[in-house]
Amino acid sequence: METLGYVGLGLMGLPMTRRLLAAGHAVTVWNRSPEKREAAVQSGALAAADPAGVAAKASIVFMCLTDAKAVEAVVFGPGGLAQVAGAGKVVVDFSSIHPDATRDIARRLHAANGMRWVDAPVSGGTKGAEEGSLAIMAGGDATDIARVEPFVLVMARRFTHMGPSGAGQTTKLCNQVIVGCAMAVLAESARLAVNAGIDARKLPEALKGGFADSIPLQLFVPRMVDAIHEPPLGHAATMLKDLDTVLDVAKATGTPVPMAGLAAQLFRMLQASRGEDAEALEIFKLSGAK
């Protein structure tokens, strides 16, 4: 019988953990900030003192962290996953990091203690995490994918094996090209409506069912126009990190990405003007006062 752990209880990790608990699974958790760990404990999770404590009790360790630096620290830092006997265990990393970084970390962890690795970045935001409607794209061995799939589908609507290690991260970059550019285009469209005297709140209704309709249109535009940024759907810093990774991979593969490059610069402007904690949809504010 599989035992489960979760490391990283932020905007995505906490609701995903709660879905596992609601499905009747025992989950051992750790988070850098104790208050978020306590929130999971109040929902029924068991607390561990460090990531190694999670891995000691769990055969499958789920993980959702900010960036590659955080993943590196959790895996190889003091009290990290690499410090426990890992044969027969698998890590499922929901973090969005560079494909090269995920392949390197997976290789080094397996060499250190035999632990296996699935890179499985997610799409769908906090709403998807709460509702279990996430789309998750995975890279890794097919046997490992099949092993973790029943538990992942408690947290997601779709879990697609895209190829070997790093393939999940590369697929997420494709996703972020679409989402990042969509945010920029929707902000531009909504600002044009406002400046021209049209009620931009009606755009999702007016365009529903047409070629311009999409989940981002329906979800993002009302939040942009009414300046609804709590709870955040995602941070500008996170989108910028991912788009910068797109540019790096594009350079390495000789891929022209002019739209992603422009979107990255807009999010860089947003972060510079409104700070590290700016919500991604505040990109609407770059073109107007509100």
C-alpha cells in the first residue's frame, strides 16, 4: 500500500493536499513556514520536521515549490530527501523549473539514494487546485507514471505522460507561452474597451462561443477590470520566471519566440513597477491608472 507525503504547502500545495486528505489518504507534510504546515495539520495531515521526515514515511512524495533553487534545497539541503533510503520511493515534482534542472536533480537524487523522479508541472491555478480540475503534464518513466496516476487524479482532471524526464517541464513552458501571451492580449483588449467607453465586464458574455472565447477570457477579464487580486491566481514573478525559461530553451533550440519575448518584458515591467508580490493579472494596470 502506498503512503503519501507532500512538501510545499503554498497557493497550490495546500489545496492539493486537502484533496488527498478528503479522499481518505493519510498524508505527511512539511513546509518551510510553520503556519501553512499547521493549516494542513488542522485538515488532518501529519507533520514532519523536515523533507527527510516526509520521505521516511512516504513511498510517494509530492512536491510543489517556487523555483529550482527551492527544489535543490529540499532535495539536497540539510534534512533533504537525499538523506533517507530512497529505493522503492518516487518523487512527483509539481514545481515549474527548467527542464535541464529537473533532469539534473532527478539524476543526482537517484545516484544518491535510488529515489525515482517524475516532473509534473501543473496548469489551472488555485481554482483548479481547489476543485481538482488541474491539467498536469508529466515527464519520466512510464512505470512510475502509472504508479502515481491514481493519486494525481485525486488532485487533477488530466494527467498526461509527455515523454522522458524533462518532458513535463517542456510542456509546461508551452503552456506558459500561451497563458502569458493571453494575459497580455486580454489586458490590452480590456483596456481598449474601457478607454472607448464600452463596459469591459461584458466582453466575456459578448464573445462567449466565438473564436475569441476561452477560459482565460472568462476568468481573467472580470478580475482585471474590477481589480480583484485576492486570492491571487498567480504572481507576476512566477510568470516571468517561466517566460525567461522559455527564452532560454528557445535560444538553445533555435526557436523564434517573439510573442513570448514581448510578454516577458511586459511582466518584467509589471514586477519592476509593482513589486515581487504583484499578481499576474495586474498586467492590466500597465496600460491605465486602475
